[in-house]
Amino acid sequence: MSARPVIAPGVAPVIAIDPNLCTGCRRCAEVCPVGAVTGPQGQAQTIDAERCVLCGQCVQVCCAFAAPFDEPAHDPAAIRRQRGASEAAGPVFAAHARCDLDAAKVLVADPSRVAMVQCAPAVRVTLAEEFGLAPGSLTPGKLAAGLRRLGFAVVYDTTFAADVTVMEESAELLARIAEGGRLPLFTSCCPAWVRHVETAWPELTPHLSSCKSPQQMAGALFKSYAASLDGFDPAAVASVSVMPCTAKKHEAARPELRSGPAALADVDAVVTVTELAAWLKEAGIDFAALPGEPFDAPLGRYSGAGVIFGATGGVMEAALRTAVALCGEGRETAGPESGIVFTPAGPGVARAEFELAGNKLAAVTVSGLANVGPLLEAVAAGTADFQFMEVMCCPGGCVAGGGTPKLLPGVDVAAAVAARRQALGNHDRALPVRAAHANPAVTELYAAFLERPLSHRSHELLHTVYGGAAKGGHD
């Protein structure tokens, strides 16, 4: 591994460990994929802000919480207020993520703003757990209804932007192959993975796709395409996202991820699944009793390809579905799936070899950032024998993100994550449109606004230049 550069330690506000609550059990250190949690057994742990990728896996496993019978006694309500968390947020744990509920509420309540919200694919299979339903309960309609009850004027879906990401990233892959560009191409949807490349492997940054993540693409389209359709001033649009991921909070604050002539932030506030659940409870909304309502059009229309972004391997499969179809490979005649089968190739790694546009290619998917090291060593050494690589920091993908509901001790975590992944797969198979390029709303977006993937306007709104985390990618 190459030497890491010195970076601004601005990540602490996103993920922190309360030394007054930490018992030093080191469960957090055991799950940290980059060794950022340090401290002796039995003493409060600390986070190396330069190394931390903000994935929140430490938050997920932390079991030290404030209790009135502690010695000295803790006041959970006072700690929640200090953190800006809702009284409905549940137990107060030592490892925690920054709460941005207050910022989101201010945006929704501002009469001078038009509050638009987006929801990542994983939210629809995790939110219901906070209301007593089983892991993997699929609730997109209740999710849309609940967000309307909270006051959002427009309820869109990140899954639409996932389809747009497929269009841009598959075009980028084909262009790099045709033009002899930098390969392998790394996916850039996972902000923790992007941060790891930027900080630990800066010489490999050019391998990252220039595509913004679906969260950022959606935000950029809120303040351009959607604003123009409805006659809104882009500066009046308040862009809020609901994510299963704590690293998304940092991503939204990056200076590279602004768009338009006024360089407006693509996303103004990010709330996690657990924060949204607390907001719904605080508002007295009976989530389980909500009717199913559709997301708003056109940025709420999505395909099955966009849905599977929420599980590991999904971004790869979604991109290949469209790349195969655009190359006329004929595999789609058997169905909307890419027809490319990945097989296990090591811990958390799967691999496939196939032919695309007359080229013999190989691709790999990586589930869990701790498993990516050997592959990056090969890329750095120039010996990598694959051309496309998807990496999801959290084992299982976004359905296991740091902002998803915590699973209680004794719960089979692997089974719960598998149920969430299965629910997304079922949702994909049940949808009438399962490939991004076949989504009519995406087709209309390109016909009326973007022209084509990798167009000048697409580059202005949907692409960026990564590598800034070391000098400016902090809060």
C-alpha cells in the first residue's frame, strides 16, 4: 500500500465515539475495514480521522449505551439534545453518526424553498424494521407517503438517478475500452470506497469513474431539469436525501459536488434511515398504517436495474445490462438480465469473464472494503487482469450501511442483510422495466435535456474530478 498523504482531520463531525460512554470492548475496531479505530482494551477508543472512511460500521456494532444506572449516571435525553438527535431516536450509543434532522426540518419548513427529497434503493427494504416489521420488508409506497406527510413538496427517488448513473457509467466504460482509457474502471457510487482510494491509494484515483454517485446526480437534476420542468428557481430548491449510508453526509458537503452556474450544492441535507424513522415517530405518523403512494414523476420513475444498486454486485449487473444491450450483444433476448454470471473468487470477491464489443473482458465485484487490498495491489503493480471493478464498502452493500437500523444482539446479522438483499432482487424482478436504458423517464431526460450520455451538459451536471478528499473533502 502506498503512503497516505496528510489530510485535514475534518471527518470527526460525521462519526464519533463518546469517551464517556465507550467501554473499550473494541467491537468497533474489529469491524473497521481500514483500521481507523484505536485504543487499548477496556479504555475509550478513538478514531483516526485521516484514515476513517465514514462508513459507520462502528456505529452499527456499538453496544455501549447511556443508562441511568451507570456509574457515573448518564442523562440520555441531555446527550440526545447535545447531538441534535430526536427524543424518538432510541438508546444513546457511544459510537454515533452526526444527526442532520434539524437541518432537514428547517429546509422543509422554509416557505421560500421547494423541498425535494430522494430515497436510496436500500431505504425501502430497511425503514420498516424501525416499526417492528421483519428485515427485508419492502415498503416503497409507504415511504413515499410518509415523506409527503412530513411536508416534502416533491418526493423523488434516488433509484431514477441510479438508472442515469448506469447510462453514464456504461458509456464511460465503453469509451475507455474504445479509446484506450485508464482501466480497470472503478465504480464511484460508494463514497466510503471513493474516499479510501483518494486517501490510501491516491495514485489510483484516475481509475475511478468520473460519474457522481446517484445521490449527487439526483440532486444536480433537482436543481436543473426538475426545476425547469416545474418553473422553479434552482436556488429555491431544497435538496434532501434519505440514505442508508453515513458517508453520504460527507459526500454531500464536498466542494467538487456542486453544479450549475451558481455552483449550488447538489444535496443540502442528508438524513439516514434511522433519522427518518425518528422523524416519523416524532411526528406521530403510523408508518405501518400508511397507504402506498407513488413517487412523483418524472424523477421518481425507475427500473429494476436502479433498484439493485442497493446490494453488492448490483451496480455491476445494472451497468452490464445496459452495456450489453447498447453493444447489440444479443444476451438481452433471453431477458433483461445481462446474462453475465459472477462466481466467487475469494473472500467478498466475485469475478466474471465475458465478451463485449468484440473485446474479451473480466470484471470483479468486491463486498466489504477489507477485501479490496490484494486487487488494488495488482492494479498498482500493473498486473490486474480485469477491466471493471465494483466496490461496496459495507459487506452486502448499501443494505448493510452505517445508517440502517441497528440489529439487536442475538439477531443473525447475515440473515437480516440477506433478507434485505433478497427483497431488492424480488422488487427488481417484479418491475415491468428492468434495464436503465428502457426507463421511459430516463429516455425523456436525454431527449429533452441531456442529449446523450457523456454529452457536454452531462459532464457539467453529472460528472466530477475525484481526488480532492485529501485537501478539501471535509466538513
